[in-house]
Amino acid sequence: MKNQEIAEIFYEIADILEIQGVDWKPNAYRKAAQNIESLSEDIVDVYKKGKLEDIPGVGENISRKIEEIIKTGKLKYLRKLKKQVPIELEKMMSIPAIGPRTAKLLFDKLKVKSIKDLKKAAKLHKIRKLKGMGEKTEREILEGIKTLEGSKGRFLLGHVLPATREIEEEIGRLPEVKQISLAGSVRRMKETVHDVDVLVSTDKPKKVIKFFVGMDDVKRVLAKGSTKASVKLSGGLQVDIRVVENDYFGSALQYFTGSKEHNIELRKIAIRKGFKLSEYGLFKGRKVIAGKKEVYVYKKLGLPFIEPELREDKGEIEAAASYKLPKLVKEKDVKGDLHVHTKWSDGSDRIEEVARAAKERGYKYLGISDHVSRVRIVHPLDKRRLLKQMKEIEKVNKKKLGITLLKGAEVDIDKNGKLILSNDVLKKLDFVIASIHSGFKSDVREITNRIVKAMENPFVNVIAHPTGRLMQKRKPYSVDFDKVFEAAKDNNVALEINSFPDRLDLNYVNARAAKEKGVKLIIGTDSHSKEHLGFMELGVGVARRGWCGKKDVLNCLDYGKLKKWLNK
Ligand code: DGT
Ligand code: CA
Ligand code: ZN
């Protein structure tokens, strides 16, 4: 998928132009990048159809640049800009305290070009002396570098899944391939992945390997043997393939799905039963007793099938042995999405467009929840515009699109735990999402109090992204979950599993704890364009890893029951 790659090039251009102090152009490039990134179609296909300029924000100039990237894999303009501003921009700006302007200041005054330079400057306390900076910024920069180093070499699941699925499909189309599956952390829906594992069964391993290393997106071949190979894609992601005989595809899939910890426990059970378990099969002496299918391996070990998302050695084997595994929620159980932004605040599509896309996904209802906020984002709603938006929602509902829209809002919680919209407006809405978008640095007690107080507002139904983390960027704020869970139950408020790729918040550990305490959950996508509705599978992945069933997830309810719950 070239979309992401091209979008990133334009983001980079935008940042460099901003550093150079160029007007409006940075925003134009950014808008184009955003739209390319959320395109549901492969941009190469759009190009072939001659329809690049149909993409919002893409005019003649940018379309010519896209063509150059598709044809040559490079962009001269970017290379020129990089020579003018020789800074490791992308990396530096992944640190929250650093935007384009700070990067420029650091470069101009301290010759900081890279993370390495940055670390040195911060450690020598040179940064705090710059105008507009201080000890606090310096500390934040050092913290940011630490987070960055900690996430080295790991990719966000949501960012790798599209390319990964494409590879699976492409290889799966080869007539020589008998079975194919993703394995490893991707199959377990782990929130970040180090590398992608693909397993194939075939009688023609050489052919499959040859095809694999020759795929379009492959930038470098790291290793190539007769039954396995590793490549690096243009975005830097490593993909490993293993080719096995069809007779032991099941045991190989079990083995390569992991986790390692789960496999170790499983092998112990095998040994206790006098068997031997490996990727080649489950053996009794020299006789294979299971291998073709994964489920047979578990069965012969006396266990029901264990879903990949549970295989983390977190009690799943014991639960399986006593037939107490939960029935996990599935994406198709989800009947609607309640966390969706539109053009009314910082989203990029109109209400009706998103509604149609949601209907297309098979949803019965869709909750519109644009920002009511005093910080951060581009044109948040205020009371007047929110009331206007509610009228438009009613209008779209009258069109009978086959999906019901709910009127909602995502309202900021202020530093005292109050919502920044008054109750007489809140009560007009079908539902209210409350979230913290400022004051992340408060201590546990303050944050917890803010959340609890917000939940005590009678009109609040959901707390969004409860820990505020942005993976690989911003640490979660500390929340006292015992208190939050109690308040959630007392006040009939749900906690969100936010599905946005860098959030996944609640994470799976907290989601499981919530479920065990009997707290209701909502899986929301936080969509800012209709394509983002597809992030639902990531949130469902978190819920599944958190042992949740459809009973735990409110947006698996049908419309009538959900509406009743929202009315408290
Ligand atoms: P990752 O790549 O770090 O995101 O996580 P995984 O789980 O995909 O790990 P990876 O790619 O190193 O290995 C894929 C699977 O292969 C792993 O989940 C279990 C299996 N595996 C790899 N090495 C070992 C091992 O030393 N012992 C056992 N039992 N299984 C292993
Ligand atoms: Ca892996
Ligand atoms: Zn949102």
C-alpha cells in the first residue's frame, strides 16, 4: 500500500515548509496527506484511472508529485527541501514537546540535527536556556526520548494491518498455496508488533518464496532459504514467511502464533501426557497424533480451542482446562459506533457521508460526537453550533438511510471535573461522551477525581480514552482504576475502548479488569473520516484480548436496548 508512504512524504514536506516559515502551504500539504492516508482505495489505482485530483486537497501540483513518487519511488522536491533543512525531523517531532518551530529553534541556536544531538543538548542543560523553553520542556524532551527508545523497532498494529492483509491476500492467490495464515503477534492482535509472521503450506516452497521476496513493496531481502525468508518493506516493517507441508500446517500455525509463554506452558502439558509438541506436530513416540489443524493440537492435549488473542499465558490455559473460557466478542456483533467526528469539528466528512459509510458496514445506528472543547483542535462546537448540528442530524434521520443517527458530543472535562457544556444543553443530547484533553500532568488523585466527578454528572454516558495515552508518544496519565470502576458502576457510565491506532485505550489489561469488575464498555473508533470506521477491528481486538464478550460491550446491543441504557 503506497498510500501511507505517500502521505508521510507530504507530512514531511509540510513540516519542513513550516520550519522555513512558509505560509498556508504546510496546511495544504497536511490536508492532502490526511486525505491520502484515509483513502480506502489504493492510490496507485486512483492514479491509473486518472482520478488523483478527485481526492480532496489534491490539485495539479500535488497530483504531479504523486505521479513522480509512483513512477520513480522518489520525490526531487523533498530531497531539495531536506538539503535546505538537514534535520531528522520526523523522529524529533515524534516527541510531543517538539513541533516544527521548536525544532527550528534547536537547530538555529544549538545545531541540533538528530535525536542524538537532542539528547546531548538536554543532558548538558542547554535547552532550558533558550528563549521560551525551560527546565520543564527539557525534562519533557528527555522523557520523550526515553519513550522513543523504548518503542524502537515496534510498529503499531493499526499501521501494519492493512499492508499485512494485502500481503496475505496476494500470496494466497498463488495457485500453489494450499493454506495461508498470519501468525505471531499480528494474529494475536497485540497492540504493537516487531515483525509480521506469515505461514503458508504448499508443495512448491521455492515458488512461494520467490514470489514473496519479489513483491512490489519489498525494499530489501534480509534472508532467503528454501522454506523461509525475511524481507523489509519500504516502510521499514520486517515480514517473515515460513513454508511448511500441509500435513503439519496446524501445529506450525499453533507454534508460530505464540506467544512464546503460552507455547511453553502448552509444551509442559504435552510432556505431562507423555507427548512431544513442536511445530512439526504433536507426537506420541514417533507417531503423529495431531498436526493438520490447530484445533486438533489443543484437543489432544485435553483442551478446547483457545482464541489467538488469549494466548499470552494469562490464565487462558487453566480456564480452558476447566471449560471456563469466555465467548469473545466479534466484530460482527458490533451494531454501531458512538465515537465519530464530522466536518462540524475536526473530522473531514459530512454527517450524511459518514452515516452512509456506517450503514455500508452493516451498522444499525451511529452516534455523532463532535468535540465541544476549549483547547487543542480546529473549530470545536459551542452551544450554538451544537444546537444547529442537532437539527442537521434530525434532517439526515428523516432521509431514512436505513441507519439511525444519535445526537451526541464529546465534551471536555475541565480541571475541576466539570463538563464545559451546561446541563440544559447536555440533556438535549441522546448521549454524552466526556474526556480529558488538557492538564495531563496532574497527579493520580486529581485525574481520578476529575473523571469520577464527570461520571457523577447525570448526563454523562461514556468516558473516552480513559488514560489519554498516545502510544510511542505520550505516556498514559495515572488513574486509580478501583475508584473509577466503582464510580462507573454507581453512575451507569461506560468506559471506552478507543480504537484509534495510537490510542487503544483502555488497553487490554484495563479492559479485562473492567470486565471482571462488571463495568460496561463501549468500543469507539474516534473516527475523523469515514474510512476510520474500520478501526473498529482494533478495538474489538483489545476487547478480545481483555476476555470480553458481547455482553460486556454496550454497542453490541440493538438500538432499543442501547437507547434505554443511555437514558439511565
Ligand atoms: P513480535 O514479533 O515481537 O511482535 O512478537 P511475536 O510473538 O510475533 O514473536 P516472534 O515473531 O519472535 O515469533 C513468532 C512466534 O514464534 C512466537 O509468538 C512464538 C514462536 N516462537 C518464536 N521463538 C520461539 C521460542 O524460542 N520458543 C517458543 N516456544 N516459541 C517461539
Ligand atoms: Ca512476529
Ligand atoms: Zn473523539
